Amino acid sequence: GRLVRKTLSFSKKLSNHIGAIWYFVHHYNASLRS
């Protein structure tokens, strides 16, 4: 069970990271357009 919990927390961190990158890219593109 320990490995599963580790994997879950890792994927959660990864999705948070991807979300932050997407958010940054989205706003960067928006600022380029205006």
C-alpha cells in the first residue's frame, strides 16, 4: 500500500505542475494577443 500512496501523491504533484504550466502558457498567449 505504501507504493500506491507514493504514486498517487506523485501524480497529484505532477498534475498540479502541469496545471501551473498550462495556466502560465495560457496567460502568456493571452498577453501576446492583446
